[in-house]
Amino acid sequence: MSGSKVLLLPGQGAQGVGMAKAWLDASAEARGVFAEADAALAGQLPSLPDGRSATLSELCLNGPAEILNRTDVSQPAIFAAGVACWRGLLARWGVGQNAGVVEAGVVAAAGLSLGEYTALHIAGAFSFADGLRLVALRGRAMQDAAEASPGGGGMVALIGADEAQAQQVCSETLANGGGGGGGGEVLVCANFNAPGQIVISGSKAACDRAASADGPAAKLGLRATALSVAGAFHSPLMAPAAARLREALEQTDIRPARCIVIANVTAKPHEPDAASIRRMLVEQLTSPVRWSQSAALLTGAYGPTSGKPAEFHELAPGKALTGLMRRIDKSTKVISHDEPTEQ
């Protein structure tokens, strides 16, 4: 273990059948995380096609993909995988399990959407049990809100767009909708993933028009691709989920983080008080995720050309954030821990 570290935590979409297997095979600490998660979520997960109830670890290792990809399953799965990876790394780095980010040299952490919960837990803001309870409820609430949206919701990736162009696609799509001015439809910027990679989110019909061959995106020379998601995440259509999450957060013990944790909503460090953390997590459900700006803040403070460079580490599952960093700041190298390594 060497030097200061910045942790990057993935969000929904990073899941895949077989996720965390390498960590479960290699690390008793990782197995302990999933044992705790399996016990906490017993009876709460969707049944398998044959009617049997499954544990979270079984769904992660064996699928089926159509269940693992459900919002109410993938969110606790990704959270557990990230924490399992972290505890495995602590053991490999020779840092005790009762220690944490300060002892491991972590100066900052950031998570993409759901990953913000993993970052806050690792930074000591709330317990694993509370974090798991929150992300399980968040996933169910988002799934329910998606299914309740009239006409359904969707998300569209705009490749090549800057923020002004993405906003223009949204406004022109709604202006050209049924009933003039959108007829009650919603379409907003939802994810600023990297320069030239922005996701918009909203009513299904509006998403379809935005992504059409003769739609506003095409007229601006942008490539628009509809995403395979359950609903219009990070849009006003998630307001019912935000209300449920607010109630759960009010019942959760939240402490100041022991390192800098970046808030998705502001792309700035979380304030230390519990009320502010709760507010940011609620707003995150209906606000855009400013990942590109968050990563740029971290590379400016801790990248190779900063006055105090740090190692950047992406925890499991997947390597999506490593890929995004190549678009945000090529000079910042990210060490991936999707599988155990010697790093």
C-alpha cells in the first residue's frame, strides 16, 4: 500500500452475471460482506423463474440476467460488490477491518449515482446495514416509480453533445410534442458522464422523438441511442421515489464522512452535517448526475499535475469509470479492482 488514494465507485449498469465472483473466491472478507447482505435481504428479492427464492450472492453469481438487471436487485448487488471489494482490499493492503479510509490513505471518494452510497459508507457516513437497507429501498422505489409513470419513461444517450446542445434537444423535443409545449411530458438532462457523453431522461414518447432519425439530436449532428433502462431516472418522474427515500433517510443515523465525498448533484464535496447529506441524496433522484464535473474536480485536486497527486482506484464491479476517465482526463490513470490484483 502506498501514497494517497482516491476511490471511484460505480453505479447502476455495472452489474453482470458473475460479478464479484473473483473477490468471493479470493477473499474471506468479501464473502463476509455477501453473507451479511444475503441474511439482511432474505425474502425481499424477486423469485427465480422456478419459483425459488434466491439470495443476493446467488443472483450475482448465477443470474438470470433479467432478474439481476432489475433496478431493485442491481442496486443492492452493486453496493454489496463494492463494499466486498473494499474490505478485500483493506486485507490485501494490511489495513485492519476496523480501520478505514484514513488509515488506508484515502483522501477522497466519488460514486456515480448509486455509487455515491458506496462512497459514503466506505467514508464512514453510515453502516453497511443501513446503506444496504437504503439502496434496497431506493431500488424498489425507483422501480415502482418507473412502472407507475403514465406512458412509461426512458433515457437516451447523446454522443457528441455539450450541455447546451443537450438542453436544446430537450427543449425542442418537448416543444414539438403533442399538445404544444410537451403536453405534460418531461425530458431533462440526467447524466453528464464525460465530455461528449450526456444522457437525457423523461417521458417515453419524448425520448422516442429525441432519438428518432429526424429528431432534434440528429439535426444537431449528434448520435442518439435509447438505453435499456426501467424508467426515467434522475428526472422529475422519480419524485415519488424521492419522497420514499426522504422518509427512510430521516430514520438513518448519518455521521460526517472521514474523507472528502463528492455529491453528484453539485459536483462538490458533501457538507459534514447529516441534514445536508440527506438532502443531497434525495435531490439526486430527480437531479442530473454531474460525474464529468466531479471527476474533473478530483483530477484537478489529486491528478498527476496537481500539487498532491494520488492514486485513483475504481472498485468492483466493472471498469466503466476507468473508461470514462480516459475521456475526462487522459493523464489520470485509474487502477481497476474488478478482480483482485497485487495493486
